[in-house]
Amino acid sequence: MKQRLSLALLLASLGVARLHAQIQPAADAASQARQAATPELELLQPLDEATGRDLVLLQEHKAFFARLDQRLSWTDNALFSPTRVSDVYYSGSLALGFETTTPRGIELIAEGVVNATRYNRNPAIDYNYYGGTVGIGWRKGGWRLAADYRPLQFTDRDFSNDLLFNHDYGVSLGYQAPIGRTAGWFLNTRLSRVDSSPTDYDAWRVAPYAGLYCQARPWLFTSVGVAASFTDYDHYFTLITGQNRGDTLISPFINVNLTPRPWLTVGTSMQYANNESSLAVSTYRGFTVTPFVQVRLRF
């Protein structure tokens, strides 16, 4: 932390824009792992539910799982800055976990994950993260109420330097309903408190999203919608930037998933991100396309 602040003070004379770009640890750990893919961790859950393949109803499924994700993305704003810099990056993750539903309908989940992300043109922001999720949920009709804790440690590409550690405590409320036999709509809002190290990234966040889905075939699933994130930082390098930071991120998305086997999903996601920030150099826009392969095994 002392080294980073010393670097920041040294760069202060170079201007706020350059300062912001260089003091971020790996571009804010690649903008908090791209806001969990804006917010990808949230979106995966209702989409799985919407297909009818409820992964936590363990009267029909085994309790433990292993998941391997391989993604190759193109983005026109790899640095999350007003000036766009395009890049191609790879992201691979492995997760092991447990999920079950009790006889009273209470959902329990615990998982650990490790990820590596590598950029083609901007290796300075390569990063890894490891952590997990512990959560509990309750479902009634189309409603779902949940609470979870998500610790994540971000490191540099060699695991030699810790960049950012987040304690993310959240509660969420969601609803989904069918429209005809093959389509439906969903919405969800998550309120979270993020306590981080360094504390410059402590924040409150509200992350709603809503959309439509269609399962035209048993193996073909599509969704379209809008995700948002409203983040209020407690003190984002206030002594250096001279002001607090608040961000509003709006991100339309389209997902197309093919599931040729119960354990295999291939697909593509497309997202546009528009982030408006009270700190001018944190305002950015960007478009990302991500083909992916996911293997999920139960045992």
C-alpha cells in the first residue's frame, strides 16, 4: 500500500487522467473482474432457473459440482478509460462447490473458484483471482430471496503481489414469470456492501437487472436485457483525486447458449457498458463479445 501511494503522489504532477490510469491496481483488478461480467454471476443464476434445469433441486441432482469455464473476449475498452484501447483477452476459471435444497425449500450453496485472465496487447493488467461464494436462498412461487458472502482476492499474473481483496456481502430479491410456453421475463436487484483492502475501494453497490428469455429448443436458450450497477465509494483515493467517486454503469446484454449435452454449454455473450462517474477519468464506454465453453459435472 505504501508503495502504491508513493507512486500515486509521484504521478500527481502528471495530471489526473494519467494518475488514475497508473494507480489502479491492474485497472481496478480489471474493473472488479468486469463487474462480475455486468453482472455475470447474477445473470447465470436466473437463466439456469428459467430453462427448467434448476441446478439446486437435488432431489434430482447430485450435491457436489465441478465447473470449468473457458472464455475468449474482444473488447474495445480494455483499460476502462475515456480513451478506448481494444484488446483480446482470455479468461479461464475452475470452481468446485456444493449446493442443495432442504425439505423446507431453503437453498444452500458454497463454492470456491480460481481464475486467470490474460490480455494480448495489455499484459500489464493481467490478473488472477481466487475466492468463492457462500449463500442461502428461499423461493416462493416466482419470487426468490437470497443472501450471500463473496470473498475475492485479486493478484498479479504471477500470484506474487496482492492487488485487491474484496469482502462482498449482499442480499437480493428476484422474480421471474413465463410468457407463453417457451419464453418469460425476469428481474433481480442485489444490494451489497464491499469492504476492500486497500480501503480506497470500500463501497456500497446496488445492482438491478431485468430481461426476457426464450427457450426455442431444449438445447437453445437466449436472453436479452439490461443490467445496471450504482456504486458509491467511501473514499476513492480522496487525498489524491480531491473528490469522492460514484459510478452509474448501464449495460445492455444479449446471451445465446447451446447445451448439446447436460454437462456442456457453448455460447456467446455481447455487452455494451456505459459507465458515468463523478470522477471524470473513470467515465468510459465499451463493447465486449465473449464466446465461451462451460463444462459442469456433478458427483
